[in-house]
Amino acid sequence: MKSGFLITVFVCASLVNLHAQTNNNPAELFQQQNYDNVIDACTHLIASEPRNFEAWYYKGLAEQALYRFSDAVKSLQQAVELTEQKEPILFTLGTILESDGNDEEAIAVYEKLLAIDSLHIPAKARLAKVFKDQKEYLYATGYYSQLVKYDSTNSFFYSELAYCCQKMGLTIPATEYYKKAISLNPTNLKTGRQFISMLIDDKYYDVALAVIDTFLIPFPNNLHLLKQQAYIKAIGGNYLEAVKLFSHIVHLGDTSLFTSKYYGQSLYNNGQYHEAAYWLYKYLEAVPGDSKNQFILGLAYQNDYQYEKSLEHLTIAREQLYPKELLSRISTEMATTYTMYGAYCSYRDSLKANTESYYKLAVDNLLEALELYPEDYTIYNKLGHFYEENMKDKKVALYYYELYYKKLDSQKISPLQLEWIQNKIQMLKEEIHFAGYE
């Protein structure tokens, strides 16, 4: 009995295995998600029956399931040619072309489908999305406008239509479409956030606050909504309310850069300087290049009697807004202008008296440039040239030329320049010696 039972089990198992091996039905294999087997079975069928619609169709679906989109496109293109019912195949083909990154061909396929069935809503929706993704908002708006007429209770279509209008700068129709979308689906937070962002960008702060209040009912602790609410209060001058809201946001666990920045600003404007300094410093640790907030932090420290820190951050703000190198360059160019102006005046009898004052201003600007940016050793060369050519003072010229020679990096100037300054210094020394200046 025992051996008979084992034989029965073996025979049943063998039959099941044989059925699995000989089951070449593409539809059944596809339902079982045996995609590689589907492709193999279809390939065999196509070899003997090249115009077998089912083989091409399921081969394409299996290739799509395995993310082999280019192969799937070729298979479904064959399937389209072998059936009278082209609409569903074309729609699937269009989605695969999108997945394969071929939007232009996808558009052509969807348009071909609409030429067969002008009321094919899924095809219009896909076309609208493709154009939206391409930032072709005018075309996308055209299709979404059609879709809301076909399905006037579809919140998604109204939301997408509103977004496309927003991107084209059509705030008024966008507002109406956003309101409609929200009325159809009051818990669509994505739509609400898009609407709120548009209203803030366009400075419709009161309307934005009303929309935020609407969404805070179903989402009372949504950090994005609370942060937008606090931000609007802050920029509207309601600093006390902004501080309360940001305090609640921090209590909920948000210490993002956005929160640190605007909480700090709100605290400063509310006269809470010590706390403001804490949050602004926290923000500026991550974004040190924000000159405006470096300045505000400097003022916060100033009002909190932390004078050294105040000077530190005020200096940072000044140097970021007005780099020393740029200021030095400006002073240097002003010195050049004063020098040229002074030289011009020296040739005009009626203006000769002005020459000395312009030359003094030229020197003052060169010295200021050197103080601002001492790393620019070429200023010493300019001073030497000025005193030699314009002031005719060889001793002072030699002094600055020697400073220039000591400071310069011989690897950063040409051999001719190096030879020139060496000869210039030697020549001036000899002239001063023989003139009896020493």
C-alpha cells in the first residue's frame, strides 16, 4: 500500500510538471507572471506564425513588465498592424513610448488613437500630461479644458488645468480652477499646496491664509501648511503671531533652514534678540553667504550686548556685499583717473593749481586700495610709478619699487618683468647716489 501511494504521488507530480513544461499559452503564462516564459513561447509562435496577433501582443506586454521598453514598442507596433481593434493597443503603445523617453512618438500614437476615437478620455489625459511635462502648457491647457467638460466632477483634471494656467501666468483662471478642484476633493493636499504657493508668489496673502486655514482642518499638524502660515504672518509684519507659530513648528520637531531663518527674523523683529541670534546663527552655519541675514544677526548681537560677535557678523556682511578686492580695484581706478586728471590740468594754465590736489587724491586712493586689499602687491608698483613720473620724487619711488620687488612672486611674473624691476631699482639707486640725495 505504501509503495502504491508513492507511485501515485510520483505520477501526479510528473503530470503537473509535464503540463507546466508543455503549457505554451501566452495568456495563461502572462496571468501567472512568467514573463520570460511568455517571451519564449511567443517567440516560438512567431517563428511559425509571423502574423499571430496574440503572440506579438503578449510578447510586448511581457517585455513591458520586464522594463524592456524598446523591445515592447517593436512588438506592439507589430500587434497594431494585425488587429482591427487598434485603440487599446495604441494606448498601451503610447504609455510604453513615454516610459522609453520617446515623448514625440507617444504624442503621434495618441493623436492616431484620437483620430479613430475622438472621445478617448485616457488618450487625451496622457497627451495633456506629456505636454505638461514638456512645459508646453498652452497645449496641455487645451486638452485639460476638454477633459473638464467631459468629466466636470474630476478634481484631478481641474487641478492640472489650474497648474498649467498658473505656469502661463494666468492667475485669475488658475484661482478658479484650483477652487473647483478643492471643492471636489477638499483633502487633496497636493492641490492645496500648489494653490497656496501661487497665491504667495502673487502676494495674495489674505487668500493664501484662508486656503491654509481650510486645509489645516483635516491636516492640523501639517508642517508645510504651518510654515507657510507663519511665513505669511512674518512678512506681513505680524511678528508676535509669527513667533508663536514658529515656536509651535519647532515643538513639532521642525528645525529646517526655512524655519531657522524666518523664526530668527521674526524673533528679531519682535525684539527677542537673544533667541533671534540663536536661530539665525543656526541658519547661517549652513548658508554663510546670506549677506542680509549676516547683517540681521549682527544687529541681533548688537542689541543683545554681544558686541564682538556683532562686529564679526557686520564685517562679514560688508565684505560679502562689497568684497575688499573689488573695493580696492575701484580705489585703484579712481587713483588712475585722478592722476590723468592732474596731468591734464598741468598742461592747462588756468587749471595748473588743481594738479596738486588731484595728485594727492590719487595717492590717497592708492593707499586706501592697499589697505583694503594688501594682497595686491602690484599697488606698490603703481605707487612707485606715480612718484617717479608724476611727483618726480625718486627716493619715494625707489621705496615703493623695492617694496614691490620684495612682495612679488617671481614665479607669477614673466622674466622680462622681473628684469625690468631689477633694472629700475638699480637705475634709481645710481641716480639718487650721484645726485647726492643720500
